[in-house]
Amino acid sequence: MEYRECPVIPSKETLKDKDEKVLNKRERYSGVCDVYSPEEARAMADELRRNRKNSSRKVMIGVMTHPIVLNPDLPIPEEVRKDVSKEFPALEKMAGGFTDDPDVLNTIHIADLYGPEGPWKAQKAPDVFKNLELCVKHGGEYLHAIQLDITWPEPNEIKKFKERYPNIFTILQVGKFAIKEVEGDPQKIVDQLREYGDSIDHVLLDMSMGKGMGMEAGKLLPLLRLIKKELPDLGLAVAGGLGPDSIDLLEFIAKEFPDVSIDAQGNVKQEDAPRDIRGHMISTHPADLGRSNEYIKKSCAMLDNPLEK
């Protein structure tokens, strides 16, 4: 299966100059969300290097943000802003865990976790191009990627962003709201993904969306197969309840898609990590280094194995 590569560590000029050459696109990643220490990010990269089978696999170091955080002047009720500020890191802390380690993929996840059910009644993907540019601004010189945890953002907005920032790796999450919007039809999901052309590098299938709920491989495999068949250049990623105690959830997917990318959030934290009233993990509470390293080690044992003949 062909995968598009994640970018190598860019220089300061790379992020500023849209005319830089397009970077290699064959790498894959194992992600840990909510990391705010560069020392811990490097420790996770060391763990990956000790255990990975393929040198193109990186550790994604993720941090969450929200349009309300990115836009301090957005006119919203104060109680809503206070709730969001408890769940997402402040702008000045957003890139605190980013590092220049060559095996790290520093990533901002821009999220509207609640979709139309949110207390602020946000419209679908409001001002997505502006918010992507704000991610670049506040992500700093070591920002490599942006993940859109947004329900089917306007394709032209993503294409416009990719034209301006071709070396920023882009990942589109397909979660429960996105699937509900297309009535759960796998072909409609693929048709929607096709609208983005080459402006997205990976698609992340994630039904948990930060709640730590275990993925169901039996439901994801048919969709992964269809995406691979119809959009062979689009990288594949999965998430949902992965952690050091639940890596077996990945087993059947890894056997068929050994170079799949993965991401984890809730289950790489301590068991008593706080959640909001809807069950989502509080992003300001960091991932646990020990649990994250154990998850990386166990996932490396399962991933990048040769396909059985």
C-alpha cells in the first residue's frame, strides 16, 4: 500500500516560504496527544527508535486547540470561554512540547469535539482557513502538521491552505459526526474524501474522539479497504482507545495494514486523569510518559511487520 510521507524537520524558512520544495511523503507515525514537555517528547522519540522496525515511522507529538482559543476576541458567552480554557492549553503554551528531534512530528489538533451538539452552537468548521493560519502562527518554527478534528471542512479552504503551506502535513479526522452526516455510507465517506484532492495527506478514522473508547476493527477494516482501493495515495490512520493496556485492539488492522499510522490520547494518561462533562479527556492534563512509552513499545511490536504471503 502506498503512503504519502510526513515532512522531515523543516527549517524556519521552510514554514515561511511556500515555494520550498515539497518534502518526502512516505513516512508514517505513532501519535501521543497532550505532550507539553520537549524532554518527554525526546524520550518518546528515543523509545520509538529503540523499537521501531521501519526508520520512516515517527512519533507524533500532539497538542489540542479550539477555535475559541485561537480567536480570543470571538464574541461568545464568558462561561463558555472559561470551560474551553480549562480543556485546551493557552496559546502561549501550545508549542511548549515541540522539539527539533528528527523523529518527531509536531502536530496541532484543531478540534470542534462537540460538533453541532456544542454549547456554543458553532457552525461547521467556522473560519477554517483563518484558524489553520493561526495554528501556523502559534505553532512556532517546529510545527510540522495540523490535524483537523472538524466535520467535513470546506475542501476549497483546505486546498487554499495547502497551496500556501505545502510543507505543513495535513490530517483529516473522520469521526462520529462526519460519519453521521453521510448516513454511515462508506462510499459517501470516500466520495467526500475525494473532494479534498491532494490537500490532505492522511485520513484518521476515530470514533472515540478523545473519550478513550476502544476501536472496533471489524467496522473499520471495510472502510480502510475501500479508501485504499479508491484513494491509494491517501495515508491511513486509526485511533480509538489505544494505550499500553489495549494495543490488542489494533491487531487485526495491523495485520492487513502494517504501515498504518495510529494516535492515542485518553489511555496514555493516568487512570484518574480528568474528563469534561461529556467524557472527553481534558487536554491540559498531560500524557503520562511511562504509559506513553509502553504504548509506543507495544505498538512497534505490532506495526510494520511484513505482510503474510
